[in-house]
Amino acid sequence: MSPKPTPAGGAAVDALLDPAFLTEATNRPMADVRRLRRQAEQEEVNLSYTRRLLQGRLDIVRRELQRRAEHDGRSLVDLLPEILSEKGRGPAHGLGRHQTVQPANPDEYESWVTSLTPGVDLSAITELTDAKLEKAAKALAEAESGLSERRRGVQQVMDGLAAELGRRYRDGEADVAALLADEGR
């Protein structure tokens, strides 16, 4: 049995999800809270990107299993437009956040997703046994569930930091003019 991969986002996300993180953030200077908010936003984007990579592979594996079970004569390549169009996938569960940053290390997230299914080369998917594909589908689905949970946690941290920033402005502890001066540097 292969060792379990590190949780999505690794130590950076672990730190954000530590219950003390938000509590400690409320005692930090304004510039630190803004920096932590940007850090959380970057990790959320990284997790979102990783989830899309993972979901694409999971969709391909599931569709290949379905193709085999239904004895569909079409090749998987012929089915790719259908698979990638998200047809049949349920509604998105994201919060519709506008992303202002790009994933930081795409190769790292690709490697993480690949590590979830050791010995399964999706570029040769038609040569894989049903058992290998089923095992891959299970590993990818479990990882997607854990990744999504961590992503929701990071989104809650982002919301908590945004609320703290808003509270400081509302309560007069922070000055919009100072923010604009900082942003203008």
C-alpha cells in the first residue's frame, strides 16, 4: 500500500487552518492582516487550481469506466469534448469568488495530483485494467473531498480576515487614507 500523500496545500494550508490563526491575526497590525489575507487568497487559488486538475482526471477515469461498462464503441479521445464540457456534472459548489492572483506553482500541484494514483498513467488509460481505474477513481474522489474541505476552510479564513479588516475600518481603528497611501507606493 502506498503512503498517503500530504494533504492538499501542505503546511501552508495547515497553518491557515490552525484555529489559533484567526485569533492571533486579530491582534496583529493592519498591514499584517492585509498580508495574511493575500496569503490566504493565494492558497485558495492554489487549492482551486489543484482541484480543477484533480477533477479533470477523475472525470476522465470515470468516463472510461462508464465507456467500458456500456461497451461504448467510441474512443476516449472522441469523448473528451463531452467529458471536459462538464456535461453531467452537478452545479458548482464554489462561492463565485473573483480571483485576482494566479496559481503559484502549477508543476507542484500537477505532481501532487499525479502522486494520488501511483502506477496509473492516464496517457495510456485504455491499457489499464478496470481494477486499476476503479482504484484510481476512488483515490481521486477521496482526495477531491479532502481538498474541497480544506479549500472551504481557507475560504472561511479569508472571510474572517476580511471581516476583521472591515471591522477595523468601521470602528475607526484603520484609516482608508492610510490604505490608499500604502497601496500607492
